[in-house]
Amino acid sequence: MPSIEVGTLGGGTILEPQSAMLDMLGVRGPHPTNPGENARRLARVVAASVLAGELSLCSALAAGHLVKAHMQHNRSQPPTRTSTPAPAALASGASSTGLSAAALERVRR
């Protein structure tokens, strides 16, 4: 990842959750002797995390786990007009008014 921008000093790093994570990784603030070293270390951590996610996704695809999970969670049929419900506004004939179902309900009250 040649152009990843990360920071260990300033900006959102003063917020408590961000500071805690930077402390946990040991990269909070400037490096005492090598300027930019903490940012380089953080960039490596981010890049390694992204790479691990990509490898996990590729292995799930190769093993068929991703497809199997989608099939189990009722994503087995491609969407069609009959299997995809129409928005309430269109089903009630409100499409000509341009109002949403919630707006039509408020008007009815």
C-alpha cells in the first residue's frame, strides 16, 4: 500500500479510544529518535490487517464457505420482481404523488 496516510500525532489521535489503540500498538506520538517511524509502523499494521482480510476472503471463496453462507442465509435465489417486495408507496399507488409511505400515512391521519 504505497500511499496510505496514517497519523500518530495530532488530529483524532487526541481522542481517548484512538489514543488507547495507538498506545496498545506502541506507536502513539512522535518517535523519539526517528521522525515518522511510528507512522510507518502504524501503516505496516494497517496494511497487514488489510492483507489478512483479503487472504481470509480468498480462502473462503476457494473453499466455498462464502457461497455456502450466502445460501444458508436465504441469498440462494437471484432477486426477481416477484421475490423482491415493492416499496409501500408504489404498492399503494402513491408513486404518482411522489410521497413516501410514511408521508402518505401522516397525510391520512
